[in-house]
Amino acid sequence: MIVGIGELAGPFALGFLRLGHPIYPMTRHTDRAAAAAKLPATELTLVTVREADLDGLLSSLPAPWRHHVGLVQNDLLPADWERHQLKPTVAVVWFEKKRGRAPKVIKPTIVGGPRADLVASALEAVDIPARPAISDAALVNALIAKNLYIGVANLGGLALPPGTTVGSLWADHRELADAVASEVLDLQEALVGHPLDRDNLIKDMIESFNADPDHGATGRSAPQRLERAISQARELEIEVPTLQRVANRP
């Protein structure tokens, strides 16, 4: 079952079909209680709604579907599913899917959790490289690496002219990128509750930038991501002067 039928859901759906699994698509507005009565058990309930809708959807997920949940959103950390008492399969997605275009892969997607092999196989079936995480800790590290990449690209990009690429951000605006990276990592450390290997995370971020240097730094969700980061910093009592300057830009 797939809840949320946007562009990102398409490659997963096609992959599951190629593996011989039936797909039951639902929008975020579907009456899930009624659907659960007709379809009480699923091998995987893949939730592909946008980040802003995730918490509310998980809180109202019917009990029969809670045992095999899959998550693909950006900005995920363990607290996002632990507060719902879930043990999900999580895909750290490193491909982009836009309407009318084939998926654009930046690097292999990392998948962890109970159904990691199934999800990775579905992506591989549609020629999207994927591999299971070797441990829960490796999955969390992969999530943080993706959060850092998106945070620096989006939040740093908001301070630069429209159309700035991640390659240009890193090559031509290094001071800004470094400052944003430091503040994003401060937030990630506070959110996961332990120190991070910052050097390796920065190295991973640079490799991701180099893998697709022409990728746009910002997108539609960048302003909301900045607002959320500043709100988290306020709650955690963390100073984020660079992000504040970006938010206060003319």
C-alpha cells in the first residue's frame, strides 16, 4: 500500500509491481479507517506524503497498518517515528523525480528497517541504485548526512540569487556554506542527543554536491525548512546567527 500518490511514489509503485506485489494507492485524504476494514493487513504501508503532513498522518494511521510502515521523507530522525511507537522501514532517498521526467539519481538510496530488502529490491527493479543499511546506527548516520546536504543547500541557497546550484554554493560561497553546515550540525546533534562525526559528514556532503553540481540549491520547501530550523533552534536554545541572517534578508 502507498499513502500519498505524488511524483516520489511513482518509482516505488512501479518497482513493487515489477516484483509482483499488488499496489493499493491512497491519497492523504482517503478514509483510512474504512480502507483498513477492507484491507486489514499489508506487507508494507509506504507513506510518501510531504514532510508537513507526516506527523498528522502517522498519528491517525489505522492499527493494522502500523506494523509495517515505510517512510521516505526528508528531514527524518528517529524521534519522528519513535513518538508514534513505530519501527518503520526508512529510505534515505537520493533520487529526484519530477513530472514527465525519468528519476535523476544522485547516489544510491540507503534503506533500513524490517522491510529494507524489499524496498531496495523495488528500487533496483526500476534501475534506481539502492542498498540496505548495515545497522540502525548506519541508517541514522545516513539520515543525518541527507539532512546536512539539504540543510546547507536549501538554507544557504536562500541567501543567494535564484538559480544558484549546489556546486556554485560550495565553490563560490564557501564561508556561507561552512557557517550553515556548522549550525545545521549543531541542531542535528541536539536532536539525536549525541556527538556526530562532523568531518565525515562534511566529506559525505561534498561528495554529494560533486555528484550533481548543477542541482538547484533551493526548492519550494526551502523557506519552510528555514522556518522549522529556526523554531527548533529556539526550542533547543541553540544559537544560529547565520540562519537568522538568512531569515532576516531583505
